Amino acid sequence: MKRAIRKFVSHLNGRNKYLFFMALILICIVALSLSIYVQFFYKYSDTDPFMIGINIGAKKTAEEYDLLKSSFNELFQNNVKINSKELRVRKLENNEEIVYTAYNLVNQDETFYSVDAQIPILNIDSEIAKKINQEIKNEYYNKANSIMRQNEGNTIYKVSYKAYVNSDVLSLVIKASLKEEGKSERVFIQTYNYSFSKEELISLKDLIELKKTTIESVQNSIQTEIKKAYDNAKIIAVEYGNLYERDLSNEMYQVEKTPNYFLTDDGYVYLVYAYGNNDYTNEMDIVIF
């Protein structure tokens, strides 16, 4: 290889030799500059070393994943985090973010209710996005308004959200909590994952492929984490009484049946099993890969 390079260079002369060495120097400068940028300045260098715009998430220890889970409620800042150099999308409102707060309902009646609902909209001009927006309005806006019209009991209702853009993928996660007088608090989680290029919702299997892992690996993680939560709940129940009891045979723990999942800008996929979606509880389990 070295001999071939020397032979090639020996055949260069005059202006060609000068241009060759100038090009070589420029390549070295660019490579060095990129290395310095990735090492010290690129925010996602650990999860996107080639700066292709799609983070796949660095592997973490069990303790680090537990820390992410414990910080789950802190995610909901009613904004969008974008990890994409260029977004090509038709917006409904050009001056707004790709996801923004469409309805800010904050109202309180000391006797009957307290409402604090930040309800998002996908600022995307596509049929599926419009359908999603209508679903969100029907679920959260209508619920908040019905509570503000009530004149009996006492209800506390809160809605917040977080959105992420990771290259072609937009993930939106909405959290709602409902506390009705005389009943346990319910916490609801709803997620939407949208492909800009395909203009359609994408599945958990799509995110698994994006993460360059396998369905089997993710399924094993789900079973391990849910069994751990089940065992812990049993132990705690001995001392403090019954907690929410998980049904380990429930099909929602299968990858293809997992109801809620989202991709963060840091390249991690969260699977959220919010039992309050169906029961009066704020219990939930989170699996991250």
C-alpha cells in the first residue's frame, strides 16, 4: 500500500503535486476539526458519534436507567426538544414550534374544581396530524371544560406534555392526572410517534429497528422489569397493604401490544405502562432501552 502511494506521488509533478498536497492538508484539517467538535462541543457525541442526526442512545447501567425512570415526571415541561439540523415540514402556523400549547386552561373554583391543562397541538399540515389534534382536543380540552362546568364534588385535573424531534421521528407524550373527590388519583399517559417523511404513525417495531436492537431483546427487558415491579409491590404490600397488582399475563406487556412509547432526543425509547389509563391508580411501570 505504501509502495503504491509513493509510486502515485512520484508521478505527480509541478502544479498537480502542489494541488495533491494542498488537498491532503485540507482533508486533515477538516478531520481534525470534526474530531474536536464531536469530542468537546457536539451535545449528542456519545449517542450519535457520526452526527447522522439519529441518536440510538448509549448503553447505561441499571442504576442509570433507574435514575431516568425516577426523573420521568420532570420531563413534562410543555415544550419540544429538537435534535435535527433541518426540518422539512408543512406547518399549520409558520410562526409556531412544530409542537406548541394550543390550549392553556387554568381555572379554579375553591368549591368544585381546579384545572391546569396545557394541551398541545401538532403544527403539521397533514391528514394524520389533524386527526391526532382532534383526538387530543376531544380527550383533554373537552374533559377540562366539562370539569369547569361542574357544580358538585371537587375535582383536580392537570395536563402537561413533552415532545421530541429526532431526525425523521416526532414523539409526543401527554400526561394527565385526575383526582375526583372520594376516589384515588388516576394518571393517564398517551403517546404519538409520527414520521415526517411517511406522514404516518410509526410502531414500536420501527423504533426497535432504529435503535438497532431486536424484538426479543426488548421483550426480555419488558418481562424482567415488570416481574421486578410485581415482586417489589408484593413485598411492600406485606407492610403497607395492597398496592396495584400487575397481571403478568396481560398482553399489553408484549412488544406488539405495548400501548405507549416514545423516543427522546437523547436516543432512548421509553415504554410506559400507565395503569391509570384503565383503573383508578397513579401506578405505572417504565422500561427504557
